[in-house]
Amino acid sequence: MSKKTWKEIDIASIINKPGSAKDFKTGDWRSQKPVWNEDKCKQCLICWVYCPDSAITVKDEKMTGINFDYCKGCGICAVECPFKAITMVEEKK
Amino acid sequence: MPTIKELTRTGDLFTSGHRACAGCGGTIILRLLMANAGKNTVVGAATGCMEVVSTIYPYTSWDVNFVHNAFENSAATVSGIETAYRALKKKGKIKKDIKFIAYGGDGGTFDIGLQSLSGAVERGHNMLYLCYNNGAYMNTGIQRSSATPFGAHTTTSPAGSKIKGKMQQRKDLTEIMIAHDMKYVAQATPHNWSDLSNKINKALALNGPAFINVLSPCPLGWGSDPAQSIQIAKLAVETLYWPVYEYENGKYKINIKPKKPKDIEEFLFVQNRFKHLKNEKELIDKIRKHLNEKWNELLNKEKCTN
Ligand SMILES: Cc1ncc(C[n+]2csc(CCOP(=O)(O)OP(=O)(O)O)c2C)c(N)n1
Ligand code: SF4
Ligand code: SF4
């Protein structure tokens, strides 16, 4: 994003694009990576509730995967999944 | 009571791309708050981690109207917006039903924002105030607040050879809010997501002010494993460190009563902020005794009001 000078900043520094943080990717913070085993997944969506980074993707009320653009690799989903369908592995870059 | 499936339908009104630490409990709470509150909501925040990490210009994680002004006055700011809304609605200039939420960390709520919160509640504004309580001023580098528990190490209550962390008990803000004769006051944790969702919905359905104090695990400030944030919140309830209860129309209700409470050490020693207490039997006894007294007090209050 190009830098704005103070003259171009909207009054009161209003951000006119709701949810614009989606343009900022936090996936490169990861040192560990969750791996989802779809066969073990029972679609309880507990991982979706607890993921701090909204990185568990859900479509039509079903988990579809993990969005690595945002996942910070905290490991909460792996700890909380009641069916052990998520495991953490080292992130290789 | 919403199911998880129903909650996923709201879409992410608090979006990815925020800069909170990995495993931050505060962001789990905010996601849940917004999944329950829905689109027609105005949110105001006190300065603190959950404001800073979500609104770094020109980015915002908020997909609803959001306002920040200062550390001490999120309740005052939101009560002003709510008043303007009521006036405009009366004139027919706004038709929509809009919900109002103010939130702050424990520093912004228990300490510097207490007067503005108390004032807003006394005036009776139609808003929910949610405190995400991580027990210190985390965003400026872990300074003690009046919510910091006894014995915790912070940078301004450092654990040394003589003084073992903070030597005062935490303030009981939930009870202070109850003393305002509010219709709805509650304590919750993100682990009990369904209980917390219930409480958010009750608070938002109310005509008048509501207050919810939510325990917010902070891997950085608590010195805990990010992956364990939710498990630590669970332990907090199981060890009676954090009673999950509500006060509704004059009646107390303890929502979770651990059948056989776990010992407080199970909560303390998964966090480095308490590690210097390992061999301090007397201090741990003091914490245990305090928690038991508070728990019994709560049981009595429940009995007396029902
Ligand atoms: C009047 C004022 N004093 C000090 C600060 C600096 N400050 C910014 S965030 C913060 C800590 C906030 O602590 P808390 O409310 O507990 O939230 P947390 O960061 O722990 O989430 C402080 C002291 C400020 N912004 N305004
Ligand atoms: S590791 Fe953490 S950030 Fe990544 S998907 Fe799991 S809960 Fe979300
Ligand atoms: S310091 Fe604590 S409260 Fe702040 S973003 Fe990190 S984990 Fe969350």
C-alpha cells in the first residue's frame, strides 16, 4: 500500500474500507503449521470457534480447510479438536 | 442459544489480518462477540491490545462501524453515539435497530475507564460493555493493573527474592458493577463459548446497560503456551480462579459449578507469571484461601437471591 501524506488522510483518520485488514497477510509469522485430516474431521466446527485468526475456512456450515494467508500457527485448533483431526508440524519455508 | 453452525452464518465481522500474538484469547472473544452481535452494530474501544492490533492504519479488522478515541472513555464515547442514535431515531432519520458495544482491556476498564463506565451505566445507556480481562496492561509491556492477580509477576510488580510479584489481591469489578443495580452483569471465558454467546445475546437484547467480564488468556503476558490458551481458560474455571456466573434482575446464577474443583496449582503453574511461587507454600495457601472465600461468598449470594 502506498504511503499517504497527512493531506491525503481522511478527516479523523477514518478508514473507509471495512475489514481491510484482510489485505494484510499474517501467514508468514508461522513456525508451526496445522495439518487437517479430512477423514477424521466430524465437522463439529470447534476449531472455527477458537481460531483467533479466523483461519479455519467454512462454507455452507462445513469446514473446508485452513487459510495459510492468515494462520499464525498457534496450535489451538490442534489442541481443541475433539477428534484429533488437526496435527501441528514444523513449518518449512 | 446459537449453535456453532448458526454462528458461522454471520460471516467474519472481526476479520483476519489483525496483529494480535498467536494464540491471543482477546481475539477469540471479539470474533465470538461479533458472530453473535451481527452486522447492525456499532463498536467502540478503549486503547489496548484489542484496539491496537485490529486498527493499524490503513487496515481495520472491523466490518462494522468502529470508533476509538482514548484509553479512559470508550463507555462515554459509545454512550454519546447511542444518545445521538436515539435522538435521530425519534426524528425518523434512522429506521434501523442498532446495537451498541463498548469494550476495553482490564487497564481500560478496571482502572482508567472505571469512571466513564460507571457514569454510562448510571445514565442507563442501551449498550453492552465487555471487558476482555488479561490481567495487566499488556499492550505497553505487561504492567500491573488492579485486575492483576495476587502473586503475578508483571514488569511493575516484578518477582524478586523478597517480593514475590504483585502483593495485592485483584479488584472484584464484577461485584462493583452489580452494585450499580444493573439488570445484567456476567463473568465468562472464551472456553465456554456457548455460555459466553448466551450472555452476549442476553446483554444485547436488554433495554439498558449490561456488563460482561471475560477472562482473556494472554500467552505473552502470562508466559503460557499459545496452543493452551483455551485449556488455561478452562482450568481457571475448574480451579475456582474464575467463577462463571451471571446476575440477572437481582438474582445470582453460577453457570458452572465444578463438582470436584481442581487445585489452584494446576492453573498457576502452566503460566510463567507465577513460576516464582513454586516453593512458596504460604503464598499459594493465601491464594487458595482467598479463592475459596470468594467462591463461598458467591454460593451464598446465589442462595440468598433465589
Ligand atoms: C491516557 C493514556 N495513558 C496511557 C496510554 C498508553 N497505553 C496504551 S495501551 C495501554 C495499556 C492497555 O492496557 P489494558 O487496558 O489492560 O489492555 P491490554 O493492552 O492489556 O489489552 C496503555 C497504558 C494511553 N494510550 N492513554
Ligand atoms: S494454528 Fe491457530 S491460527 Fe492456525 S488455524 Fe489453528 S487455531 Fe487458527
Ligand atoms: S500481548 Fe496478550 S493481549 Fe496483547 S495481543 Fe498479545 S496475547 Fe493478545
